[in-house]
Amino acid sequence: MNDSVSEVLSEKELLLELETLDAVQVGRRKASGLSYYIPNKHQLRAHQSDARMVLVCGANRIGKSTLGAVELAMHLTRKYPDWWSKKRRFYRPIKAIVVCDAMQKIEKVIEPKLFEYIPMSYIQDIKRITGHYLNRVTCKDGSTIDFLSSEQDQMSFEGANWDFYWGDEPQRKRQFDGIMRGLVDTQGFTVLTFTPLVE
């Protein structure tokens, strides 16, 4: 009887220790998500590309949105792994834009992905628009990320200069052209990620 009681106690102690270790790991991932990122073969190929515009078009669940979030997080923090393309690195604060097909997708997909890889300690300010959707994230070094969706007015896509553009799902041609004009002066980089459902 005593043996079974001590067995139960040691199992409880082990479970408690396991829960504690799990909490520590979750905390570390939140503080430094990029340290835990291991790209799959599609992601690695895209990250290593020297192209100014990288397109990752494929099936659901191959890691397209994760790739976009990691690309942005790497450029913001400038903590590049050795295998990252030398031609597609920044050495200064950047102005980034993230565009997807609907504001709701920014809330449900983009925001959780980004904050999985961008440490909260790196962020100075978060601005939101009506509906609680992300509008702008300002980092402590002066880098910014603006968020737009295809639902917004054409003029929202005009007149600004960008260093990096992540387009998650296709945009209307005029909106896309506006963003491309904004990348000209800076010779900015583009990452496009989407699943071709209706295109």
C-alpha cells in the first residue's frame, strides 16, 4: 500500500515538473520565437533566394503565412541565420507593409503569426483601427509595419515608400501596382504567399 502511495506521489511530482518545464518553454518561445524556427524545404528555398520578389504559391498548410511572418520578423530584428540570403538582408530600421484580402484575416492569421516571431520586447507601440484590427506596429528602433486589406480604398496603397512588402493572398492589380511604386525608391523586397483557389 505504501509503495502505491509513493508511486502516485512521484507521478504527481513528475507531472508538476513537466507542467513547469512546458510553461518555461512557452515563455521562451514568446520571448524568442525566431530561435525555435526550423524552415521546411519550401520555406528554406524561399529564404535563401536572392530575388527581390519571392512568390510562394501552393496548397494549404505548407507554411506560407509562417514564411511571410518569419521573413518580416527577420528583417525587423535583423537577426538573420547564416543560411539566409546575403542579398536580401537589411542593416537598418525598415518600413514594412502587410496586405491581405480581408481585415478579418489580419486578425485571425497574420497577427498571431507575427507575434509568434516578433518579440513583444521589441515593440514600442501598436495602433488599431475600428473593429480592433491592426493598423500599425512601431518598433523600438523606429521600424514600422503598416497593415492594409484589399477591402480598403485605392488611395491607401499610394504615396508611401516601403522597404519590405508581404502580400498574403492576391490583391487587386491597382492596389498591387501602388505598393510596387512604393518599393521603387528603396529597391525594396517583396514576399507573396497565397493558395490559388480562384485565380
